[in-house]
Amino acid sequence: MIKCVQCGHDNVPGTQFCEGCGEDLPAANGAANAAASPSAGNAMIQCPACDNMNPADNVACEVCGAELKAGGAPPPAQSAQAPVSMPAPDAGAVDAFPAPAIPDIDVSMPSAPLATAVPGAAPVPISIPADDISTADDTNTPPMPPVPPAPISAPAPGAELQPGQVKFVVEQGQTVGAQFVLGDAEMLVGREDADDGIYPDIDLSDQDAGYVHRRHATLKFENGVLSVTHLGGGNKTRINNRPIPDDEPQPVKLGDKVAFGKVVMRVLPA
């Protein structure tokens, strides 16, 4: 445990800020920076917004929450290959095989119609029934039936959201791809603490215990709207990389990205 020098509260190792008073924990920061140092052999990626170095598998910056480019560290530069020069063709070898002569063939059509090929026979006119003539603007062709739109199985962004129809999917954390179905009208997000009797509905202890508070945030369905409320503490809650204020419900919709500390999750239909 890491004891806060300000209020004496015991914090989980790796925590950035004291859960009791929010004071910065220098020892935790030093350990986190040492773990993230490139000398430890970990691939790193630099945040384009604040220049903080993050693990290469992060999708959001650990300091400012800005979205990181996929792909991790830049690949090493490859040396340019020298152009391959082809030898010029041998003029003597080319002249040894002259092009074959093409005979002249008369392809002109005879001026007289085929029906007059018999001597003394009168030309026979060729008539085409009007019914066999098709034009581009034929009004008798029936119109094509309209193609019905494909059915939508999931609610569109902005639609009413109800318990059991929405889930959170982890995009950054210890278990990427883990899913949490929001089945209750109101739920607590945080970290389990049996000593204090805290058992959150969405327990993120296995995702990142050092950056998730025991009572981190609440989720609430009301009148078809899902809202997130940050309950305080230095490890903020972010919606689409934007930190939200404490104790003020903020609406979210399908497709939004919600981060609890360093754990990033996506709002998707269940």
C-alpha cells in the first residue's frame, strides 16, 4: 500500500492520486514512469497532444486522454534499393527476325444488295415490323419495383436507450474485448473493496486497479437517455477524450468512448 503524505490514506500500489484527498502520489508516479520507460524493453508511442510517452497498445493517452494513432512505435526506416538497369536490346538480333508481310485483303462491301445477286431478279425490299423495333424511350416497359431498405437490427445513435439493450466493451485495459451488459436502471462503476463493503456493479479491479477508484462513477437510464456521473477523485472519467466534471450527469450515446481512469470502453448495442 502507498500512504498519502497529506491525509494518511492507504492507496493501492500504482495509484496516481490519493483516493481520500486527491493529492498527487510521487512514489506512484515514479513507479509508473519507470514501468513505462523505454529502457524496460516496452514499445512506446508519443501522445500528439501532450508528448507523453504511452505503451504502444494504448488507444488513448494516459495523461490527457487524447486518441493515439494505431500501429505503435514507428517502423525502422528501410534502405532504398538501387534501381535495376536492363541492357539495351541487340539491334542485330532484332533485325534477324523481320516482321511477316501482311497480304492486302479487300474487305469492301458490295454496292448491290444480296437480294439482287440473281441476274434479272428485281430487288426485294426488306420490311421490319413496327412491333419489333425497340427504342430507348419505350413507354410500355413497366418500371422496376423499388428495393426495400435493409432492416436495422440495432438502435441507431441518438435512439432511446433502455436497460439490457446497451453494453460496454473494453478497448484498453488488461482484458481487451471484455463486455459488461448494462442491465439495471442505475449501476456503480468502480473497484471492489471487501473491507469497506464496496461491491460495484461493473467491477474494473481486473482491468486496472491502480487508476480506478472504488466508487468511480455511476450509470443511469432515465427517459431513454444513458448518463455517466463522475463521483470525484484524481483519476477522471472521460467521454470521447473529454474529462467530465464531478457530480454532473453527462449523456452518452451508442458509439461513444468512455474512459474510467486508464480503462477505455465503447458504448455498443447489446
